[in-house]
Amino acid sequence: MADQIKTPPVAAEAAAAADALVGTTVGRFAISRRLGAGGMGQVYGAEDTTLKRFVAIKRMAPQANSTEADRKRLLREAQRASALNHPNIGAMYDVVEHAGELWLVMEYVEGQTLRRRLHQPISREEFFAIASQCCEGLQAAHEKSIIHGDIKPENIMIAAGNRVKILDFGVARRAWKSNPNDATKSMETLSVTGGTPAYMAPEVLLQQPDDGRSDLFSIGLVFYEMLGGDQPFQSDSLATTVAKIVNLQPPELKNVPAPLATIIKRSIAKDPDRRYANANALLDDLRRVQQGGKPKRVPSASGALNGKRALAALVIALVAVAVALAYRPVRQWFRSSIANNASQSQPSALPQTKLLAVLPFIAPPTPTPNSPLWAKAW
């Protein structure tokens, strides 16, 4: 019998507090039920008493807008997301301030998350229908320079007729990106705000410049799961998850035609330059393969990031993770996040093997401020 996962006391208390808001009113919105919760906050279903429509309201977690800078960033991202108007993107209607908190008012989508849909096999025809719409939504956002930053099955809704809606566009962009020079602070913020490391691109985890291709890495992992693969990087350790994403290749997909497997492999290449240039290029190859053809261009080998720069960045990331996890609230969040993900997934979806990344110690020569080694390292 599979082990039962118990909800941590902190998570249980948070859930009880969230449920207590049902039946209350926030501004002109009458909250009727809680729809879900995650690291970024809780989501409620509510009636807009003025416009007479049912909406989804996200109550942002306190740490997401803990400072004035965070508050301004969140408002700015929400305003940018509200400019998106596409059938495959969940609409952002409004931002409401209530009792010192920020509440995002969004389109309510009737259906199920892709995570729940993954509990049953997905046919090849259904895969192409869902994957194509995901690409179309991503392209529409990227053309406006809006990166999602947290693409995962939980943020993709499947409505009637396999109509896709990508949720949380723009607002999922993590605040830690604004402080790339402070690795410890940044990784700690990543943990506390509830990012999803198992779906993050290597360059994001290593705090290197990123663009829309980081979303393509994430959606490539989603496609990988849709085609029958288990999430390849998820671990009960944040440090192990980071190490696996940067260094390990996912197992080959089984019973998937080679042209389609090639598309997935290119989407999740470690090096962003080896991925598709944009979502339209990915969509074009998906349509070619759907019609019985082959991808337009076969990708080059997608090995781990090359060079001492990647190794140094990995060391920094792992040290930052270790420091962050020494902070008690971060440990509590990570444990509750793992329990929440496990409860929404099939028991076989999480790898059971624990991996330990051990880096060899190499004593470097003593650098001087004018030496190339000093310049390269710092």
C-alpha cells in the first residue's frame, strides 16, 4: 500500500484560514467558494455584484507583495497581463486592494486543470489539439514581451471541447528575478513565493538572462507528461531538482513517433539557443508532424550547459538553495508544496529515487584582480 501523505500543520492552518473567507465580501465581490491554493496565494470563486458575472479571484500570498517594491511590481505585471486578449489566455479583469492585500480578479474558466486531465491517458489527437492552443497563447503573450514564468499543468485549464486557457499570465513572474546579484536572497524568495522549480528552465534557476524560450522549456516538459512520461525532474529536495534540471536528460519517451519525440527533445534543450526560437516555430513543427511530416529542422545535441561558467553557476545555485532551506519558513513551504503536488498527481508521477549531486573539489590557483581567472569568476 502506498504511503499516505499527511498535510503539514502549517498547510492545514492556512487551508482553514482560507476557507474562513467563504461567505464574505471583498469590495463588490461576494465570495462563494474556494477553488484552489498554491504558493502564490488562494483562488476563490466570487460573484461580481455590479457586473453580474462569476469570476475567479486570487488572493495574493502576503510575501508576494511584502514590500512596496513587490506591490508595485505585482500591480505593474497585472496591468500588463490585463492587456492580453486571446482565446487561449485567461483574462485579467481587475486588481483590488482590500485590507492591505492585493486581489486579482480574473476570468472564471469552467473545466479541469491539465494536471487533473493527466490522470487519464491523452490520445494523440487530443494532444495536438491542446498543445497547439498552448503555443498560440504563448506566442500572443511573448509578442507583447510578457513571459509567464510558471507554466505547468496546474496553470492550464481544459474547458469544454478541449478549449485551452492558460492562467496566471504575467503575474507568475517571480520577484527574485529583480535581484539577480544576490543569489541567497533570490533563491530564498523563489522558495517562499512558491515557484515551481521542476518546470523551470536551467537559465532561470541559474539566474542567467532569459526570454520567452524559458516558457518553451516549461511547456516542453508539460508536453512530455502529456505523451506519457513522468515529470523527470521533480524531487523532494530543491537542491536535487536544480541539479537534475541542469545536468540530467529525461528518459526517452516510449511509444512516441520519432518526429514527435524530436520536437519535445528540442523544446527542453538545456541551452536556450538549441530550443525553438519562438512558440510559432514550435507550433509549425507540431502541425507538420500532425500531418505526417517531419520537423523542419532537427535540433543539435541538447546536453547540459557547457563550460566552467555553468559549473560555477550551479555551485552558486546549490549553495543558495542550502542557505535558503536553512530558513525554517522555507522548509515548511517546500514540504507543504511537495505534499500538495503529490495529492494532485498519480502516485507514480513522482520519482522515488533520491539523488545526491556531489561536485569534485578542485583547488583553484590564487587569483589576482588583474588575472583572467579573477575576471571570469567575478
